[in-house]
Amino acid sequence: MENCCQASGTAEVYTAVTEACKQLGINVRIKPISCVGACNQVPLIDVATTDGNIYRYPNIKPDEVKEILLHHFRPASKLRRLRNAILNQIDTFHTDQTWDNILWTPEKERTQKINSFLDGQYRISTEGYGHLNPLDIDEYTSLGGFDALRKALTEMSREEVIDEVLKSGIRGRGGGGFPTGRKWQLVADSDSNKKKYVICNGDEGDPGAFMDRILLESYPLRVIEGLTIAAYAVGADEGIFYIRAEYPQAVIRIRKALDMCRKNGMLGERILGTDFSFDIRVFEGAGAFVCGEETALIASIEGKRGFPHLRPPYPAQSGLFGRPTLINNVETLSQISYIIRHGAEEYTKVGTEGSRGTKVFALAGKVNHGGLIEVPMGTTLRQIVDNIGGGVEGGEALKAIQTGGPSGGCIPAELCDAEVDFDALNKMGAIMGSGGLVVLSESSCMVDVARYFLNFTSDESCGKCTFCRVGIRRMLEILDKLSTGNAKMEDIDRLEELANSIKKSALCGLGKTAPNPVLSTLRYFRNEYEEHVNGICRTGSCKNMVKLEITDDCVGCTKCARSCPAEAIDYTPYEKHVIKTDKCTQCGLCIDECDYDAIKKVKR
């Protein structure tokens, strides 16, 4: 019942289940659960029976619900069902349905898809996926929730908690990969006479990224527990959830979870009967991408414009309102309770030498099975695409994988056997980032991909420093020339020079990493840039360099004309159609509709 699931029809299925239960007189417990991650398989229903078996039904439609219920649960007598139908004024009641003549057979293909998607994943941040009710604090506690907090407050000193996090080797999952334990130590060692803050950074603005949103919506109690442990370790008494206002359900669930924690003694005065007092409030961000950067985020909370500032001083010494401040990403905090409960030694068994634990990714792009995944560090990019993602969509060849969002880079297919590891990705000109992972196929134009991300960064630049404000705009102008076939070879060199200058001189981390999509595509796909200078876009993605043409294979079926939203094709039955180039938006709907493969992209 997350936002994305409801947008896919889960809300309608939930309504169908409740209505069908009333109609059939079936008394079942309907339980909303945490995200399973298989975005392409929702709406999803699990039927858990008293014998301990779980039957999974992906891609369910509302009109299939009744069959599932009748297959697993015996309905009430016909008389009682008739009474229920009358009382509830249900028009779809049928007296000819019996337990014996209903048989539901799950489609093997649908079930196999979700099983292959879930195989190979390892759950730490998303522990309890698929069966945990996000807002059931009793269930969370029964599964070990708050054991880590209790252990930290009653059995460990602040120094021992920090030492355990240091030994775990966990690095910040927000993008930079800075060792989490060292950051905690810096805040703990700062002036102990000053008030201290801890902040959960939930300002997720990368295109195609939804890791933080899902963790906040599905595992709010887990993130709260991690933030509270962090506060205890560094000596803070006030915490803040910084969540972008575009995530309304995340805001609602975090607030409800905070209220539950207060009522159950997990927040507020003398938590769990100890001397430690701590509380958390929610701050809704206005949605500026730059506010994901620590110093800009702090300025936003203080009521100022979200401008980053030069460091030092670092937030650990002088952060919110000039006080020592710890800022951790949502995913980082979601792994803390596992480390404290199971111990650093157990945590280090997962991952690589330089990158311990797991990583949550938003798998998107040209892949068959996209969604939210969690894999051990050290898993290769190819394993993620082939084994979890089910391969490249449409049977196309893998061309590259873009990691790290607008601040990341494109890794070519021949290097995709590289492990998911902070240092390995950095060496290839990409970054781990917060966890966006976009699969690109042979039909993807790398110049267009670089232009897309740079256009986003240009729009989101805070404008404070010249290198970012002006430099990225100049880079975008060159990419615009390349995508229209109006560039010269020296423009490629100028583009690279600008990118390197901005990377060295921009004020904040976002500005320094903004050129990464361009630098990585220049590094691995420079030939495509040179082709664009010669007026060639091999994939036809750059619309100003190609046009759609109808060949002599056209039989005049009019399907293309009827599908064209721009009315660029006249309705002329049994005649060869013609596309009006000045009206055509190249949306591709006509190509999809044509049964005769009669529409081609050609050079202008």
C-alpha cells in the first residue's frame, strides 16, 4: 500500500478484497505490508494460511479477487451470503458460486518473474519486507525491533556504540561514502557543553530514485530506531527528519510512527526508563535538489535559502544554528539497528573489504523487472541486470549502466562485471550515489543521456558559484549543438575542458559531480560524440537529427493515423500515409501501432 503501489491499482484491489469478503461472508485479516520491491508485479496479494503456507499472486486485477478468496477460504452459507448482499447492497451477488466449482491456478510466468526478482537479494535495510506492517509497533517489536536501542541504552556506553559502528565499516549511503563511525566520532568529540542535533536526510531528488521514499514509507520504525541510537551515541537530544514535501505518504507515516514511539516510551523523556531523553520532529523540504547537500539542508531548516557553503567548518563542529550536527542518509540509519543487534562482526560478513554491508538500489531503465532491490556489496552490475532484473527489455543488448543519478556516470557493458563497491565505481568515473541505477540498452544515445542529466543539474543549480551556474549552462549549450548536428570537433574538446574545470572548482559536492555524466560518456563513448558532429545519431534519439518516414510497405490501414496525438498523419484509408514533419513530435506511437514495420527513422 505504498504510494507507487497504489498508483498501480493496489487501492482498487484492496477495496475489491474488502467488498468480496463482505459479500461472501469470509472473515479474513487484511494486512497492508511493507514494500516487496517488485514494482512491475503489483498489485500483489499474499494469502497466508493457518498451515504456515504463503501463496503469492502478482499483477492482480480487482475482478480476480473473488476467485482467490474462494480458492483459499470457505464462504458462508448461501443464506448468510444473501443476507450480507442485501445489507451491503451488493449487486454482484451470485448464488451459483460454490466452494467446489471455483479453481484458481496462478499463472506460472507471473510467479516465476517475482521469484527471480527476489532471488539474490540480501535484507538488512529492508528486513521484514513483504510481511511487516509499516505502522504496527507491536509486530516490529516482536521481530526484534528496538532490541538494538534497548541494548545501546542499557548495556553500552556512547563510546562503545560508536566503536561498534566504526568496526562495522559502514559507509554513508547518501552518496559520498564517508565512514559513518568517523562522522559520529567527530560530532561526539565536539564541544560537549553545546546542544547537538541529529538529522535524517530524506531529501531524495535524483531522477528515477525512490530508495529513501520506500524506506520511510515501509520501514519508518526502523529508521527512527537508527536515528535514536545515533543521537545517544553523539550526545544529541533533538532530532529532525528532513523529508521533501513531494513525499506526502512518507511524511504521514513518519509522523504516525513518531507518535507511536512516544506512546510506547521509545521517544521523549527517559527513554526505556534510562537517563537518555530525545525527541524528533519532521521538517518538510520544498523540493530543491541542492538541499540534499548537508550545508544547504541546514540552511533550509534555519529558514534561509538552500545555499551550500564552504567547508570547514563542517556540520560536525558548526551545523544547525551553529551547533554540532550529525547528518545521515535514510538508508545509513536503516542499517544501524542491525549492526548493534547482531554485532559489527556479523555485519562485516556481508560485502567487500572496502564496502561492507548491503546497498539498496532503485533499478530502472531498459530492464524487464525494475523496482527496489537490496544486494550485498560486491554483487556485480551484470548480476543485478541479468539475475534480478531479468535482462534488458525487449531482448536488446546491454549498452551501459548509469549509477549515481545526475552526479553519477555511465559504465559501459564491457565493464559491468565490476563489483558494486564505492572505490571500484569511483575508479570507473562513476559513483555509488544514493542508489539510482538506470539500465541503458543499444537503443540509448549516450549524448542524449548526458544531456538529460546535465539539463536536470542546470535547472537545479542553486546559482551561488559561477562554475556551476555558468559553466554547466555552457556545457549544456554545447550538448544542445551536438544533439542538433550543429557542433564542430573542437566543441567536444571545449566540453571536456569545461567539465574538468567545474569538477575541480565548484563550491559543493553536487556542483563538483555534475559533470560526471558527460565525462564518463566522453571516456567510454567518445565515438558517439564525434558521430553527432557529422550529423549522425545512430539510435535516432536526438529528434532534431532524424525524422520519421513511411515506406512503401504501408498498406493504408490507418492505425498510425488514429494513434497519432499530434495529428501529423492524415486519415487516408488504403493509401500510403505521409508524416507531416513539422507536426510530428516523434513520440513513437505510430511505430508501435504499425503491423507492417513501415515507419522508419531516417536522417534529416
